[in-house]
Amino acid sequence: MTSSRWNDLKPRMISAAILIAIALVTVWIGGIAWRLFISAACGIMVWELVRMVDTNRDKSANLLGGLAGGCALASIYLPASFALPLLLLPSMAGFGRMERGGVTYAVFTAMILLAGYGFMSVRAELGIVWMLWLTCVVVITDVGGYFAGRIFGGPKLWPRVSPKKTWSGAIAGWIGAAIVGLLFAGTTYAGFGLMGISIAISMASQIGDMAESTIKRRAGVKDSSNLLPGHGGLLDRFDGMLGAALFLLIAGQIIDFPPGL
């Protein structure tokens, strides 16, 4: 554990434990507590995004971050048909304020808002069990990838963008996700098809992670911010969750979810 490759483990564990504790408490309470947590997270992530991609960031970040958080919170109280334009409003509002990175901002902000809406919808419509399933899949993907990548190493997944990501870490994440799917399949009677969905969610979370890494690489920054010791910013911590939630929203239109119920 004294090796330099483990020197970020302690701060990562402390930050992750605090963040997970807050998330678990709010998702357990549900209702307005969970919605406020997710809306605040959306606003902070958009704030971080603006500060990464725009040269005019000091004038735009607070405004667009606040708008994103407000739209995320308001959207869950509206019918879906009216929630959709509200979720895209922060993306549209950013075009006129961004000196550069407008397209990147608009696309990624839309992903953040749609994923936030997905988190709130899963908790409200499917209950705490499926919100915990989604969270467990993403967390085990991240944890499995971190440890397997450092223990086994091997070929890089995308060295030009994220030199620390390895195929061994990615595969370990899929295996961990399959195990989570198996456990939840047995306790929820969802059937073994949940294992395949869990692996796909794991892959989607990894794609979200890589997408955020691409933005950081282009912006020339290591982290989206310094809010979380060992993790960087909230966007660094939730990038996998964004990919997973967005994928679940899309996949839910193709397959019956939860499966077998």
C-alpha cells in the first residue's frame, strides 16, 4: 500500500464514504430530500462544466449552474411532456453566454439534466430497491476497475484520453456488475436477465467516465474541480452515474424494466 499507485486511495475512500453516506440517507428518505440532492448535484456539475470549457467562466458558471439546478428540481413536478423542454433550457441558455465550448456544454448539460431526471424518476416510480441496484452497479464498476487496474494493469482502454484506465479494470467492472445483477435477481425475482442489463449499465457508466475524461483532456485540466479530495469534482464522481442513468432511460423504452416483474 506504500506504492505511489495507491497514494490516492485514502482521500478517495474518505470522500467516497461521505458522499455515499449522504446519497444513501437522501435516497432512503426519498421525496423532496432526494430531489434536492439530485438537483443540487446537477447544478454543481453544470457549474464545473462551464468552468472547464469556457474562457468566460466566471460570469457564466454561477448563472448556468443555478439555472440547471432549478430546472432539474422543477422538472420532476411537471408532466413528462412539459418536463422535457425545461430539461433542455439550460443547454439553450448557455449558447449565448459561452465564448467557447458551447456545443460541448450544451450536449453534456443535456445529459446531466436528463440523467438527474432519470434518478428522480427511478426513485419515485420504481422505489428504493432499484435505485440501490443502479447505484451498486455503478459503484462496483468504479471500485472493481480501480483495484483491478492497479493490481493487474495490462493494455490501456484509451491511453490517449485516460492513461490509467485498463481493459482489466473494465472487465473487472463488468464481472462485478454481473454479480450485483445476480444478487438483485434473486432478491427481487427479476430473473437472470438482470445480469445482462447490469453489465450494460456498467458499460454505460464507463462510457460516461470516458466522455468526461475527453472533456478534461481538451480543457487541459486534471479534475473538474477540487470540491472532493481524492476525487476532484462532483462531475468526476458522478460521470459514471450520468452514463448509467441516461442509458437506463433509453433502455427502459426497449425492454421491460424491471425485468420479469
